[in-house]
Amino acid sequence: MKETTLFEQPRYQTAVSHFQTLYGPGDITVFRAPGRVNLIGEHTDYNHGYVMPVAIDRDVVILARSRADGVVRLANVEPEFAPFSFALSPNIPSAPPGDWSNYVRGAAQMVAQQVGEKRPLIGFDGLVVAAPPFGVPRGAGLSSSSALTVAAAVTLAHLNEWQPPLDQFAARCSRAEWYVGTRGGVMDHFASLLGRPGQALFLDCRPGENGRYATQYATLPSGYQLLIANSGVKHRNVGGGYNYRVAACRAGVALLRRRFAGITHLRDVENVDWGELEPLLPEETAVSNLIQQGIDLGDIPNLPTDARLRVRANCRHVWSENWRVRQAVDALNGGDIARLGQLLHAAHASARDDYDISCPEIEMLVGILNSQPGVLGARLTGAGWGGCVVALVEAGEITAVVHHAQTAYHAATGIDPDVFVCTPSGGAGFVAALER
Ligand code: NG1
């Protein structure tokens, strides 16, 4: 996009004037990182499995001006996010849990570690612009937090002239987000950095021996659109259910290893019949019981010893979801859209029944969407417990489906859902520079 065009847009005009009020006149560089919607492949990434996300046309933007003293000062156009500052270093102290600055601190620490002591670290004065309607909706399973992490990392990498290969950068961004206390996988950061307009990313979340990741792109079929419906129920990964699922999968691998020596992730048993795996996994067990059996879960934060884990069903979801993602790639490449729709249905049922990550509002939305002509498939997307539903819809029916989802969901729950058509966008990076 040409600079003049970009800075003439009201979103950027307002942001530039806000920036100048904070930091005075001078040059401004703009970076962006999109959120993502996951078409299929939920909770498979941290199991070294397969995912198929799309970068969405809602993003986190950072306006930045470099500072030679290595300090990062960051404000947000949304006043509920308090400004903060810190000095770049390979070991940046964290703010209290839940503070938005931790995503930026985690990203900054990672970049500082990579750029190393070769030269002085360049910091920046910055402004985050991610308010509705252009920003990534927060707590909606569309990776607003990872978009913030990636936007901060992209800004600092650019200012410090660090240009790693994109897959390596994405993997490092994912690890950087562990700083906030989650043990998430690589999907969101890959989607945000490697997204392409009009395409879904098929990612194998297991790195090769050289540490590189295999990626492919599948073009979304013409004549169909992706609809995103936000249930309005906020989901959070910090604490609670997400890490329980990570633990259940880890425990499953440890138990299966007694029969299948050397396996490290559920991915390793993708070609073994489920019937062979099932008897080796307990239906439900307490964390304390697993620890007594010598299974190491000690590094997973927020995991009480009396937490009960549905090891068998959780592992079944991951095992079957990996199969569905591979089928979905074949369906997309073969133009079999009806088949893709069926796979989305099946993926939703598995996420609900085996992974227990749905909730009544999501069920309501999925039901409403599935009842409409032109909807091929609908499923919850992202970590779960609220957030968004993604649906594949015939283009000719999309307006009616959006309208119906809004009115029917509001009538049933009293919540006004944000329902929108998603245009797959390009990946994160430098956008434009304004020289003054
Ligand atoms: P969201 O929906 O953005 O919270 C989380 C994880 C992903 C993946 C999905 C479930 C993080 C940063 N993101 O995404 O890696 O595991 O859940 O498929 O932890």
C-alpha cells in the first residue's frame, strides 16, 4: 500500500496524531501483525501435529520511533491498557500476571537474546493500535495475544536489523509467549507471520532434524466465504483448562511410551489404530496419580495436583484431529468442498465431546449456523471455552447467514455477536514509514 494512501485512512490519521501528542513530531514507522482463524486442527500444535489456519484481515498495529538507548516505551490507543517502559535485555523482569505488557516483554527478551551483544540494542517509543473494528477481537480465539507478541517482535527485529527465516522467527515468537505463563504451540505465530492472501496455511508443527518447519498453502475455493461469529464469551489461556489439556496429552504420551518405545508426542502414533491405543490410556485420573507413576508434569504452570485429567478422550481428540487435517488438505486440493464441510462438523464434535472445550453459547452459535442453507460446516475455533465459531458458507448465502446468526443468537442469549466475513490476509511485517 502506498504511504499516502495508508496515512490518509482515518485509522492511521488518528493514530499518528495520538503518537505525536505522546512523543512529539518526527519519523514514524508502522508495523502490523494479523490475528488468525484456525480452519481445522485444534490443540494439535503442541502435540507436533497438523494445523490449517488463515491470517485474518484484523490486526495489531504498532507505530514506532527508534531509540538508541535500548529503552522500549509503549502506549495503547485504548486507555484501559496502561503505558509502560522497560530496558531491552536478555532477561527482562515481568509485570504481574495478566498485565498486557508481558506479551511485549516476552517478545523483546527473545529479540534481545537473538541480537545478542554484537551491537547496542535499539529500543523504540511506540503506540499500539488494535481497537475495534480493525483490531483483532480480544479473548475471541483469534490470537490477539499472539498478534501483539508478533507485532512487538517484528518491530524490534526490524529496528535491530535482525532478519531470521520466517519459520524460525515464528517458532521463537511462540516460545517467547511462554513468558506469560502458557505452554502454547506454534500455530498462531506461524499464521500471523506466514499468512498469505486468499490462502490457508497447512503447517506441520513438528520441526525437521534441521529445525526447519514444512509449510504448504491451500487456496480457498472461489464461491465460498469464511464467516467468523464471535460468541462474546471471553476465553483466556493463562491458567486453567489449556494447561490441563497440555498435561493430559503429555501424560498420554508417557503412558503410551511403555508400549511404543521412543515416542515423544502424540503425533508419533498417528498411524497406529486407535483401538490399540485406547486400552493403554486411563479414562480419567488425577495429576497426583500420574506424578506417582513417575510422569513429569512439573514444568507446566497452574496445574494443581488434584486436577482430574481425561487422558483417553483428550488423546483421542488429538489423534483423530490430525487425521482430519490431512483429509481437509486433500479435500481443499481436490476441490471437494462438501467433504471439507463434513470434516469441520466432525472436528467440532470431537473438540466438544473429547476435548471438552465448548460451552453453551458456542453450541448455540454452531447450531444456528448449521441450520442455515449454504452453510457447509461450522466449528469452534481457537483454544475454546468461548471465543469464535468459523463457518464455511456459500458466497450467495453469506449475507442472509450473517443476518440470521446475529438476530437468532441475540434472541437466544441477549448477546450481540460480532459476525463478519473474513478475507484471508498477508503476514506480519513492515507496513510503511512516515518521514517528517
Ligand atoms: P488461542 O485460541 O489464540 O488462544 C491457543 C494456542 C494455540 C493452539 C490453540 C488451540 C497460544 C498462544 N495459542 O490459541 O497454540 O494450541 O489454542 O488449537 O497458546
